[in-house]
Amino acid sequence: MRTKTAILIAALGALHLALLCAGFIAPYDPVAQNREVPYAPPTRLHLHDASGWHLRPFVFRWTLADDGYLEDKSHSFPVHLWTTGSSYKFLGLFETTRHLFSVDSPATVALFGTDGFGRDEFSRVLYGGQISVAAGIAATLIALLAGALFGVIAGYYGNWTDQSLMAGTELFLSLPWLYFLLGVRAFLPLHVSPVRTFFLLTCVIGLIGWARPARLVRGIVLSSRTRNYVLAARSFGASDLHVIREHILPEVLGVLMTQATVLVPRYIAAEVTLSFFGLGVNEPVASWGNMLSTLQQYSVLVSYAWLLAPAGALVITSVIYALLADVVQSRLEFQQPGN
Amino acid sequence: MRYLGRTLLRAILLLAGVSILCFLFTEMAPGKFFDELRLNPQVSPETIANLRSRYGLDQPLAVRYGRWVRSAAHADFGYSLAYNAPVAPLLWGRARNTLLLTTTAMLLTWLISLPLGVWLAARRGRMLDQAFSIASSFLVSIPEVVIAVALLAIVVRWRLLPLSAGPLNTEGVSPWTHVQDLATRMVLPVTILVFVESAIIVRHVRASVLEVLETPFVQAARSFGIGQARVLFRHVLPAAASPAISLFGFSLAGLVSGSLLTEVVCGWPGLGPLILEATLSRDFYLVIGGIMLSALFMVGGNLIADVMLLAADPRIRTGALDAH
Amino acid sequence: MKVITRLTLLVCLLAGVCLAVGPAPEKPNPGEELFRAAQVSGHYGGQLTIGGRAEPKTFNPVIATDAVSREMIGRLMADLIEINRASQQTEPALAKSWKTSADGRVFTLQLRKGIRFSDGHRFDADDVLFSFAVYMDENVDSPQRDLLIIDGKPLAVTKIDQYTVRFTLPRPYAAAERLFDGLAMLPRHLLEKPYREGKFIQSWSLNTSANEVAGLGPFRLKQYVPGERVVLERNPYYWKVDSHNDRLPYLDELTFLFVGTEDAQVMRFEAGATNMISRLSSENYNLLNRERNRTGAQLSDLGPSLEYNFVVFNQNDLSSKKLDAIVRKQKWFRDLKFRQAVSAAIERDAIVRLVYGTRGTALWGNVGPGNKLWVNSAIAHPQASTATARELLRSAGFSWNPSGQLFDSSGARVEFSIITSSSNTQRMKMATLLQDDLSHLGMQVHVVPLEFRALVDRVFQSFDYDAAIMGLGGGDADPNPEMNVWTTQGTSHLWHLNETQPETAWEGEIDRLMQQQMVTIDYNKRKQLYDRVQHLISENLPFIFLATPNVLAAADSRVGNFHPAILDPYTLWNVDELYIRTPTESAGVR
């Protein structure tokens, strides 16, 4: 258990560190178009050529032939470390031009291939992750906090409070959110900066998403407040707040954690639907959501498999979070009252 | 009984509230039904204005709402601008097709998820559990529409299923061929729905079962020598039931609305394609009709879930809920 | 003996059942004046399935507004004069011949004698009069009504005798006979009663039974399965015969399957569930092309279409609205040099390569090379040049700061947004390319995708936008349908809607030229006038034209006489000539 937890935490840490240092690790600016190499497959790293094995990997340039890309073997371009390239703000603090690795132009090192505009997928996945993961986590927090709040109140106080709050959730879940979103879009100024879009996204998703967790929480609270230790605590004169905090909330945590592992990736992917209505992160800024929306097209899915990179990144992130949540949950269980 | 009465009242109020809010929301959204004609340079604005006033689209909101309520009383539920026909008959036929799909998917999902969730909880930490965790993360992260397109692409490329099949409603075809036909067409959409739903349900079931597994009464039952399976299914499951019941309520609630994208991608003639197109073209009486239908199912589903919650945990029913 | 007879009967019955998929065509009788398609041959039998994006909403040709309904209804109905999609010229249809008066105002049409509707009822001039009365009825509000109103006055229709009808236009109208294409002739015997009762709009809705719908098209309605498919069967009385005097159509049945998005259509085509696809994106075309050797599919790249995609800057009069931010930017939008600079900075060949996968053509005017009859080849096609663009901006008073950002003469940063439809992937891509191109000029451009109807609302109604990428055109090759786009008072005069008087000399000149070409009958004179219009448009850039896609269509190996065209309905226009090849025939074709 210990080693597994340690591995998971290390993996999570590495993931987030990679995303934070996107500017350094990514060889290219995510919006830089390279119109000579659209939809290019991932650059192949070679270690061996006619003159034997090399320690430093090298790449060839992609050239477009009739039925696809071919490597131009006439000239090899070694991969350099600690290079200078396009400028960016490291951690948003200071400008620098240092990158982890790159190759000299005109060759490109696109580890995950390029998209339809020749932009490097690897760089876009890293930068995109910053926005998407942050938005997903923030939206989930909002939804779960609001959901837990209303769920606990509804479940604990019962009767009319319960009925009206649950009616509220049903109202929320039934409404045509599409029209509401379109209306919101119409009221907003035409251009909303990517940062503001990000905030808008999270608020919208979080606000709409509180209903389901609320219902789940309420169900649990309804049964747990009748437990003996709760009745006992109340008969001793404990205040509602105390009872809720000490006895009800721990029961609810399990459900919340499971919901979290489901909601975070869901909300990240929900951006796909939102961008259809102009509420996603706009071009040319990269986010996993808007990169995933190109995968809705059959021809892209079938012909350019490397564009599945953001889906892969999303899956890996969500797996790590899910496994970690499981570990945390088992830790919490050992501390449950009545165990 | 009083509880039921209260819930019924709440349901009616809710439906009324939903309908009013729907009207408000559709009013907020930019664009109206006949806007598409504006892109056709050969149609004059006068024709468009006449069309709008003929269908009462230029009336104030309150008037339109009143008309709709009256139409609902006649069981018409409004008039579809695109189909030039009352909304209700359009919805019933398609709703039947959707329900066929979703009830099958729901049955399969729960038949698979409950035992699977319990079983995985019992084998926590082992290979299968980890594998499932990865698989379910996969299914949860990838948007449903991408999963649907991907599965459809696999079916097409590897010719797993015949995509061309007879129509859903035919007279003159033997019942057995009809059922076979139907089954073949349902395999893909049902698979997609089951995959997507069960990933979440299994996780929740597993998590709540795990919580209960560590409690004293289960340890006690085990120490008494009661077999693993019996412990799991007769003692643990009822105690862990609460989130599962709520989820079951969600499944019921989503019977008409949950399969929209899958139906569109797989070409299943249910409510999905109808409502999606109506939404995009602003055929709003049809949209509102669809929303009322799914609101109805939502209320029904939650009601059943509440009843089940009461049944599962008798303590909720009794006066333990007094002081407030 | 008895057993053998019984068996033979059974076999014949079964064979009969299998063969009787569609009604057999009636033998042509001498009393009918039929249209002979001299180049066409094929053989009977078979079923064609084509996928559609959505289901049709009605069977009524007069009130149908959406494209899907119109495509299906077009197979059930016929018009007096039709435009042959391959030659783009008019040809006789239900009218076997017509005479035009010297002033071009009066058309006298001779109808074919002896032809019948799909239910066997005879067709004559009374049906024509009834149809036009319905189209022009103000209470029906047909979208096609406006076509028949010229200068505010309706067309006059008179019956000369049982098979002759005279149309009188209020004034001469160039290519007036093209108006008749798309005006389906209605069966008076079925629709007059509901019309007189005021129930016409509700007639022929989707739940109408098949025997109440009749038309003069190659097919008639057989079955509608809600949400799923419409099945049409051969019209046994159809008025066209092939080169062997066999009555068309060859196909027994035509099925429209509602499969949703283009991707779903392509997948079904690959799976063999459908036989034809009408318009493909270049990615899907290339996908199918790669497998062509294995599948034997027939793929057609017909060259540039008649549509044009463009950027339009908001030059509307915003004085009555509270859109000050946009008003400030209109200073730039109204400056011709600004628009010329934008046009010079756009890499159109990148658009053709990256958006259309090389299956497209760059445009500098509203008429592209696909419209062979009307294109003005003398228009300049300057290549992209950032240097030229910068020079233009400099001469217009713009300047750059040390980081390369563009500022106007009053010191304001040049920044604006381009809206486009989020559901149109091609235009979204064009917007992204444009954003990058214009960033080289120091302009900061934001791409704002909007849901389609929200976009239409902003461009036509609220005028709350800076610039938009849209597409128009594609209806017909003739210049007349474009009147509403280029004339000052036209309803699609997007850059300055609600303009009452032309504000610039060139707009005034375009008004005069378009009005003139509308009443000029001689093609060469019209061409000269329209050439000048195209020249003015490409010089003054009310729209900055980008590119047009090629028309791409596909059919599987079994479809014979597959001759798609660049005009709508691209593959179904000659559906009466399509036939299903036998396996040996299609093997031979591969």
C-alpha cells in the first residue's frame, strides 16, 4: 500500500509538474502554425544510421509525397537539449526562451505529430492541459461543494426543505440548458479573453452540475442521520452544525470522492459540447476539450490516430486520480466512527 | 400516503415551473425559427414576417404561453413549426423507440454493474480491480460522442454488424425476423449506452460496498462463518444501497433524454435526432414538448428512487425525523 | 402432375413476389407526348438507397422550406421547364415547347398531351393554373411566391386551351424560363378541395397516406417510417423514355435513409448500407479514394462549386444602436485600403491546401471558375503579399509599434473579432488561418465561433459583430438570384443591410448594372454587364473572397449512369436515368 501510494503521488506530481512547466518542456509555441506539414505523423527519433549507433537521437525532415509523408533521409537533424526557441513566461513569472529540447529548422520534432495547421500536438497537449485540468478541477469543486451543501441541508432537515430542494434539483436537471447557454453567450461581449472564458466555463459547468451530487448526498444523509450515534449526540444537546460536521460529513465524503473521480474528466470533456456553442476556449488557444472536438469527425479519427493524444492524456490523468482517490478513501475508512 | 400526496403536488408544481422557465429560456436564446429563410436571397422579408405572424411567433410571451397551456389541455402540446403537425403524436412514436433502447440498456447496465461492483469491491487492489479502474477511467473521460463514433467506425471497418436492416416498423414481416432485425440494430447503441453508464455505476457501487465491508457488523457476520457471497448480497448490499438507489433513480430519470447523442450517431429513430434538430432549428414547441416529457420521467424516476430509499432504510420512515 | 403444377405455380408466385418490388412501368402509348432522352440506356430493376442528414418535414412542395424536404419532394414532382444540371441550360419538361414574345414578356407554353399523374389521373392546363394560383396566394405564404413577383407585380397566368398556357411578366426578365425550375406542378384533383377549404397548409404532411400524394416526378411515395426512412417507388406513368423507348425510371425503388451527420453517412456508405453520397468533404473523399481500388466505388471531383466563402466587415449604419465599440472600428472597416490590405495578407493557397485538402479553388470575386458561363476571367488574382499589405496600411495612416502591433492614425490598437458558425468546420479553419495571417500585419484578431442561428441573428438582425466569415451562392449559375446580395436594397446586402440609397459611386453603378442585366435578354450583352459588376466587386471588396470547395460525390460500383453535377441536387438530378448494374457489369467497370 505504501509503495503504491508513493508511486501514485509521484505520478500525479510529475503530471502536474509537466503541465506547469509546459513552456519549458514544449519545443514550440502552441499557436505557431507550420503550413508545410499539416497532419504530419509523429516525428521518428532515430539512434542508428549508416554510420552506426549514436548517443544523441536525430530526426529527418518530413516531406509531403502523393500519398503521405516521407522522411527526407538526405540530411539528419540531431536533437539538442537546453536550447533557445520561442519566448514564453515561465510559470507566468518571467520571460525566457529556454526549452528542454528542439531541433534546428527546417526539421521539426513533433513527438505527437501535428494538427491540421501544422501545430505541434505535443506542445498543445502540455499547454492545453493547464487550462483543462485547472478548469475541470475548479468546476468539480464548485459542483461538489454546492451539491454537498444542499444535499446535507435537504437530507438533514427533511420534510419541506427536502422537498423543495429536491424539486430544485429536478428543475435544474430538466431545463434546456442549451438555450440558457445560448442566451448567456448572446449577452456576453463578443470577444471574451481566454482567461475569462476559463472562468466562465468553470462557473457554468459547476453551477449546472450541483444537482446530481446533491441528490446522492441527500440520500446518504437521510439514512445516516438516523444512526444511533447521531441520535445519541443530539440527545446530548449537540448542535446541528456539530452533528453534521462530526458524524454526517464523513459518511458523505466517500460518495463525494467517487463523484470527483467521475466529474473531473467529465467536465474536461464537456468542453467539447460547450465549444460547439462558442463557450469553449477559442482558437488558437489549445485546451484538451477543443482538441478533442476534432475527433468527432470520422475521417480524422481514422486517418490521423496521433490526434488522440489529448484523449490519452485525459485518460492517464483520470486514471491516476481515480487510483489515488481509491487509496485516500481506504485511508479514510479506517478512521470512520463505528469502525 | 401524505408523503405521496406531497410528492404529487411537488411534481405538478415542478412541471409547471419547468414549462414557464423553458419559455423564458427559449426567448433568451438568439435566433428564431424562420431565420434560416433569411439566408435564401430569393425569399423576401415580408414573406418571413407573414409566416411568423401566421404561427403567432410575434405575439408576446404570455400570450404564447397561454396558447400552449390550452393546447396541452387538448393533449396536443403545441404545434411543430417544421412538421406542421401537433407535437404530441410526433413525440409518442419516437419516445417508444427511445424507450425500447434505453430500457434494454438500463436493464443490462444494472444487471452487469451491481454484481460487478460488489465483486470488484471484494477483490479490491487485485489485478482485475486495477484493470477495471483503468477501463472505467477511459469510458468516463472520453466524451460519449467520440466513443459512439469510434465504436461505429470499428463496426464499419471490421464489418462486425450489418448496418443495413429493415425498418423498425413493418407490417407483413414475420415477427421473428422483425425481432432479429431489431436486435441487430440495437446492439451498437445499447453497447455504447451500457459502456458509458456502467462505468459510473460500478464505481459508486464498489465504493459504497467497500465502505460497508469494513464495518463491524460485516466483520461479525464473517466471523460467524457466513459465506462470502451471502455476506455480500444479503448484508452488505442493502446497507450500501443508498447511492445505488439514487443512481437508479437517475437511470430512470434519463430514460428519454440520456441517449440523445448515441441515437444521433447510430441513426436510431428515437427522440434524440428529433429533439436535437428541433433545438438547433428553434422549433421550440417541439423542444418544450420533449423537455416536459423528460421532466415527467425525471419526477417519476426520483419518486421511485425515494420510495426505494424508504423501503431500504426503514429508519427514515419512522419518527426519527421528528424534532424538525 | 398436380404436384408439379402446384410447384410451378408456387415458384412463379415467389418469383412474382420477388420481382414485383416496384410497379411495372406502363407501356408508352401513342397518345402520349413523351420526352425522349436519346443518350440514355440501362435496364430495369433494383433499389437505390441514399443517406440524408435529417428527415423531411413535409411532402408539400409549396410550403417546404428545408433542404432535406425539398430534395425528396423534387423526386416526386416535375416542373414545366427544367434546368439540366449537367449543361446548366433549360430544357423542356412538362412543357414540350415554348414561344417567347419579342419583348421577352410573354411566354406561351405547350404542354405535353396525354401524360398522367402517378395515380393515373390526366394532367392538363387546369393543373398548371391551379398550381400557380396556390404559389401566388398570399395566405399560403410560399417561399417561392417571391420568385413570381417582379417589381412588386405578380406574374399573370392565362389558359389558352387545354394544353396551352400563357405567362405574362410585368416587364422583361432575363432568363425568365429558369424561374420555372423548382415550381412543382400540383395535382388539382387531390389538392383543390383542401385549398378551397383553407386547409392547404396542412395537406400532405408526413402522416398522409401514400395514395393521397401524387405528382409527375419519376417516383411516387410508397412508405414513410418516422425518424428512419422514406421509400419511393417507380411512377409507372412517368413521361420520359430512354433511347429504346422504354419508360423511365429504371429503378424500382428509391430509399432516403436518415442517418444524421456526414460522418455517419460516410460510414454507412462504406458499410454498403447506402449507394450514393451527395456532397463530401475533402477529408472523407480522400478516405474513400484510398479504398477505391478495393471497393470499386465511383468517386467524382467535379471541380469548383458555385458557392463562395468570404469575410464581411460590418459597415452597417449603427447610429440607432448602442454599439460604440464597433462604430469606432468601422472607421477601419470602411477604409478600402484596410480591406485591400486584409485581402492581400490572406494566403488563399494555404486555405485551399489545409481546409479543402487541395480540392478547392481560391476566389477573388463572387463568381468562380466553376461557373463557366458567367465568370469574368479578367479579374486580377494577386498572390498573398505581406509587403503589399503593409504598404497599403501605411498609406492609410496605420503604424506599428516596436513589438509589431498595429495601430491606427488615432493611436488605437487594431483589434477585432471574426464570428463564424461553430458547426461548419471548414469556415472555422479558415478563421484560424486568417487569424494567423493577419497577426503578421500586427492585427489582433479573435476567432469567435457561434451557434449557427446565433450567427444569423447577429449578422441580419442585431448587427452586433465586427467581421464574419460566411458563405453564399450555389443556387443557380444565373446572375439573377444574386440580385439580393449586390443591389443596395437587397435583403442579403450583408455589409450594409437596410441601406436605402447607395452611399458610394460603385454601389450605385452596381445597382444600375444589375437592374439592366435583369431585363437584358441577349446573353452576350448580359455577360458584359455582369463582368463589369464582378470587376467592381473585386475592386471595392464589400466581401473579401476566400475560396470555394470542389463538388465531391461518390457512388458504389453498382450505380449506372452516375453523372453528378455542380448544381443542387448534385447526384439525384438524373435519378430517373440511374440504374443498378448487374455484378458482371460492375466488375467490368472496375
